[in-house]
Amino acid sequence: MRAYASMARMGEKIWRKHGALDYKECVGDDLQTLCGMPIQRLMKLKRGETVMFSYIVYKSRAHRDAVNAKVMKDPGLKWSKKMPFDMKRMVFAGFKVLVDA
């Protein structure tokens, strides 16, 4: 978890430097559910593993693309061959707000 938190703090600084409005890294806290498919089964968690959920807020899709282009060129972004999580199980997508209350 320490290696992941370190990577997340580095990511937050870089994304915010290039214009991201908000950056969150969340760790699974209440993974037991009475309805739907448990996330442990969906993600095929092994003993001792948990789920991380991250999101970054942008003004728009165009803003996201511009920020991410700058981030990928930033020399401070240190991609390691050994990431602190299983890259094969990472999922990501873009979303837009449906309800903002």
C-alpha cells in the first residue's frame, strides 16, 4: 500500500500541475454487498488484495485530452516496469456527469 500511495501522490502533483481540477485515489473500505455482484468476485481478488478506485476531474473531454497529453510528456512522470498493482486488471474509461447535486 505504501508504494501505491507514493505513486498516487506523485500522480496527483503532476496531473494538478497540468490543469486537472481534482484528483482522488480511494481504497476499498466497505466491499461487502447485499445486492449485485461483489467487487471481490468481479475483480478476482486474491487473499490480501483490495480494490483501488481513482478519478480525475476535468472541465471537459477536450480539457482532459489536453491535460493528459501534457502529463504523458512530463519528465517527472516516472513509469516503473514494476507497478504497485496488476496492470492487467486495471480498467479505465471516461465519464461525463449525469446528475450534479
